[in-house]
Amino acid sequence: MNSNIEPSDHNVAAAQALLKNDRLPFHRKITYGFTDMSGNLLYCIIGSYMLYFFTNVFGLSVGTAGSLLLLGRVIDAIGAPVMGVLVDHTHSKYGKSRPWFLWMSLPFAIFVWLLFTTPALGSTAKIIYAGGMYIFAELSYTAMSTPITSVLPNLTANSADRMSANSIRLVLGNVGNFFAVTFIMPLASAVGHGNDQRGWSIAVGIYALVAFIFLLIGFLDMREKNIEKDEIITIKESFKATRGNWPWMIIVAANLIYWTAYSARNAALPYYFQYNLSDKSLISFFNGFSIIQIIGMASVPFFCKFLHKWGTTVFMLALTMIGQVWIGLAGSNVTSALIGWCIACIGAGSACTMFFAMVGDTVDFGEWKSGIRANGLLTAMGASFCIQMGAGIGSFIAAKIMAAFGFSAAKAAQTTGTMNAISFTFIWVPVIIYAVSLILMVIYRKWEHHEPIVTEDLAERRAQLQSRNAN
């Protein structure tokens, strides 16, 4: 009878030993964070200023710009699952995800620089150039950002280390966001000497060089585990990991809705401060205060101990909505609006941290249910697809509302109706959309309660496999 029990006991003990010893060094958590910091250093310029750049610097109408942003994001969103499948089919001495940082860092930097460079072209040619460079910049970001999320489950199986690494990653990502949204406009103004088009090209070029260097540092220090045993799975097998993976479906939906709200707010922000509050300097000033969301990001592991992941996400989304409402009630009181902005930033940044962490957990669920570990596809859809599609929809919503109420960058002053539309888009549209994401996270609660079973079962399977291979 003991002979039937001992192998199982051995597997359980081996599984516990694997989980205990599978730790991620602190320096690797930092360099892992360099990847997101570099990505945000450039991508947050696109997310926060693309619509504004197209209308007020590049010279496109708001309707044309909004359509280009939606078209580009849809194409790039379709590219996200393709990129996920490519990651799943990658097999190299560096692993599945890690080599993409080496391959895509330079194209990403170059295309973003070209996107913010304005050539002397006719009106039709300018639209084609803007749309083409936007698509190339977004696709290269997808090819570089998808591995940022997909590599995490392969860096360590330890849930606490994953949460810690993801928090550090997003804190450093927020540092990249801070420098992007706070200093890019003043730098463009300083180096442009009155020529906005020249200034933006030079400023973004400087940022692109810095991002490229930090991406290479992240690649050099990163290590994927058990890559010698990685099997290349078919496209059909990759999609099989999504069947019955309800926690993944919920996270994808909630994260897509989150990014739609977040992007609509960011797209409307420059217009709100320039036209509604008549102070263009407040754009960089308020964006600079978004660095405060680091407080929320760093405290996420603490909140998760008491509220769990789903509860922490619900709390942070609610906090974001409260901050948005506060801004609306503040009106022209800049001090009060800044308080509301800080509250909203802490909530939004922390909720973003949670989504990135939880999509990694759904990879484990997919493997547990189907026997297939599709890091690339599941994380690409749960992260890159949501960012791209949500940003496209959010920017499109903002552009269409403003266009419907007669916005034109050629006008020094906007009508009352236009300013009301800008205010509604910046403040109230995000509140409405965030509420839907919050409801979905309440539904996610039952799946989080199932995670310990998934983790233990997977560890036992791996221990059993190692035992068989040893024999």
C-alpha cells in the first residue's frame, strides 16, 4: 500500500521544493522593469499626445485624425494575437519572449521617431504618411510589448515574485510615462525655437535613443527558465488554451474596457486644459503629477493581502471614478482639480498593475485546463490587444464627440458647445466606461479563489514529469 502512496508524496514534496526555490533575483526584477519603462517612454507620448499632435502640429482635421487612430489601432490589435502566436512558435537559445527585445527595440525606436517627424508633403500625402507611420510604430510596439507580459510566467513560477516583479515593472513603466508626458512638450518647445514640427522631431528622437539603450539592458540581463524543454505548439493548440478559460475572457474584456476609458481621458486632456481652462502649461503640469500613481502601484502587493486581486482592482477602479468626478466638480479650481487628478491617477495606475498581473495567472489556468501553455497568445490578447484596441476606441470616441460639436484646431477659441463636449469626454465618459470594467472584476472573484488549486496541480505535474525523465 505504501508503494502506491510514496510516488505521490514524492511528487508533492518535489513540487513544493520547486515552488520554494524558483525565485527571481531583485536585480532582474529591476531590469525587467526597464523594458516597460522604455516602452512607455515612447508609447505614452503616442497615447497622450497623438491626437493633439495630428491636429495642432501635423495639421490634420480632428475627424481625419480620429479615423486614422481607430484604423491604425484596429490593424495593430489584430496584430496582437498574431504576435502572440509568433512568440509561442519562437524557439531560440534565449527563449520564446526574450529575443524579441533584441529584434524589435531598434525598429520601435525608429518608427516612433518618424511618426513625430513632419515631412513637407501635400495634404493627401501627409494623411498617407501619418497613417502609415502610425501603423508601423504601433505594430513595432506590439512586437516589443507583447513579450514584456508573456515573458513573466517564464521568469518564475512563484506567484509572490511575479506580483513583485510586475509591480516593479509598472512602477518603472510609470517613470517612463512621467518623463514622456511631462517633459516632451517643454523639450519640443525648447529645441524647436518656435518651430513645433522641428521641435517634436528632435525631442522624440532623443527619447527614442534612450529607450533603445534601456531595452538592450533589459534583454541582456533577462533569463527564461526551462527553455531547453520548450515545445513549439501549433496555432490550433495556442487557441485551444482559450477554450473554457473564463478567467482569461473576463480579464480581456475588463482590460479592454479599462484602456478605452483611460485613452478617451488622455486624448481629451490636452484640449481640456488648453481650451476649457485656457492654460496650455497645465497640460504638462497635470501630466507630471501622474507620477503619483507610483504610490498605488507600489502598494498593490499590500492591498492584495487583504482585498485579494479582484477586490484590489475593484477598489482601485472605484478610486479612479471618484477622482474623475472630483475633477468635474472642481470646475476651474485648479487646486481642487489637481487633488481629483491625483486620486484618479493612483486608482488608474494601480488597476493597470492588477490587469497585467492577472493575465499571467490565466496562462496557468489555460495550461491546467487544456494541458497547453500558450504564454504568447493569452498574454498578447490580455495585454497588447486590449491596449491597442482600447486606445483606438477611446481616441476615436474622443475625436468623434469633439468633431460632432465643431472642434477645429484652426480656431483660437472654441464655442461653448465644443468646450462642454471636451469636458464631458475628459471627465464623464471615462467614469461611465470604468464602471463596466468594475462590474466584470466582481464576477472574476470566483476564479481567483480557484488559483491555489491550479498552482499546486501544475507544480505536481511538473514534478511528476521531472521524476519520469530522471528515471
